[in-house]
Amino acid sequence: MPEGNNRPITMTRVSPARDEPPLPLAPPVRHFYRTSSSACPYIPGRTERKIVTDLSGRDANAIYGTLSRAGFRRSHHLAYRPACPGCQACVPVRVVVGEFVEGRSMRRVRTANEGLIFTAAQPVATAEQYRLFHRYQRSRHTESDMASMTFGDYRSMIEDTPVLTRVIELRDREGELKAACLVDLLDDGISAVYSFFETGDARRSLGTYLVLTLIDEARRRGLPYVYLGYWVANSPKMSYKLRFRPLEFLEQSGWRPIAD
């Protein structure tokens, strides 16, 4: 959570002289805070810190769109970006939808998942989603704090959002939930917040298929990007993101293609 000992930068509005027209009202000042240090979830032995800001307010969607293009992500009502001393391993990445071409392996993934039904549901937590989420955590992330999340914690993750959010669901013909992804709908793309799926059938590659469905949905909506969060070179958990080319990464001078 944000610390209280780092004073944010504030702005003071200066009143105009009597013979000058009044100045237009300035937008509310947005404060950014730095979190305390915690263990890095991606690189053993390192610590992480983040810059965070509250997204609450009528302009939350517009502000978050701007922040996303600057490499921020969302958790609940906060936008955050890593700000770790001496480390820049977390690199924001996004898929260029209009130029994306599926390779042979991804076409096989599509074939393996033929018949799954796609829906974009309102961000309302269900017991069915939570059971799938819990099975996924026990299978893939047993050491993570998320593995001990209660239904109340899960509900907060899904429903505590000040922006336009959906839960992408993939169901089989019998109606059983096989995969889900919490996403934010931005003015220039879809941001994947968190995904989870059945892990018992590796042939399906449901994690890959979820990303393909997000690319399909962005294309249907006429949106140019799918934001995949951060890529970390030394983290095997992140390696799958490099499969979705062309992929852009954010550096100080702006978004640039990742070289093949």
C-alpha cells in the first residue's frame, strides 16, 4: 500500500488580477506515491517497489488509458508501475493487433480449442470462477500469496474497479467454465489483468488460447493493442509473451518493436 512519508508534488492555483478573465478550472491534482519494499515475485533475492496512484473519479478511464501507455498496470482501484532501485527488469509489452500473424503452433492451439464459447461478462465474481481460480493457484502458484485468497479476496480483485472492466470466459459445449481472464477495456486496446484456467489438459494450451481470444476481441472492436503487462527476461513465467509477435516494449523514448 502507499506510504505516507513521501510527500506528493502539489500545485497551487494562482488567482487572476481583477482586470483579467478568470482562469479555467484546473483538473484535480493527481498524487503518486512509492510503496515500501517487498520481495520480488519474479527474480529471487531481489526486492520491488512501485509507484502507485488512485484511479477513482469520473475521469478514471481516460487517466488509466494515458497511464497504460506510460507502462502502468491496474490492481483494484490503483494504477501502479515498478520503481525498483537499480533494476529495470520489468518491461511493459503489448501485441500489435493489426500486424499479428499466427504461426503453426498457435493454429494447432485454435484447433484444440474449437467449440469453446467466448463471452465478455460484467465484473461480478461467481463461485464457479473462484473454484477455477483456486484450482489454478494450487496447480501453478502454490507458493504465491494468491493461493490463499478467500472468495472475499477474489471478489475484491474482480469487482473493485473504477474503469471499464470485463471477465472473459471460455466455456465448453456443456457450459463448464474452462478459462477466464480479467481485462480492462482501454481507448486503444485491451489490458489483460489476470488470467486463470484448467491446467489438466496441456494439449489445449488454454493460457495461449486466452491471449488469442483477446487479440480476436481487440480486432473485432477495432483496437490496435493488447497489453500483456510486464515481461521479465529472467523469469520463465513470462517467456510465453514473446510468442505473440510483433510485440512492442516500452523504453524511455517510447514504444519500440522487440527484435526477432
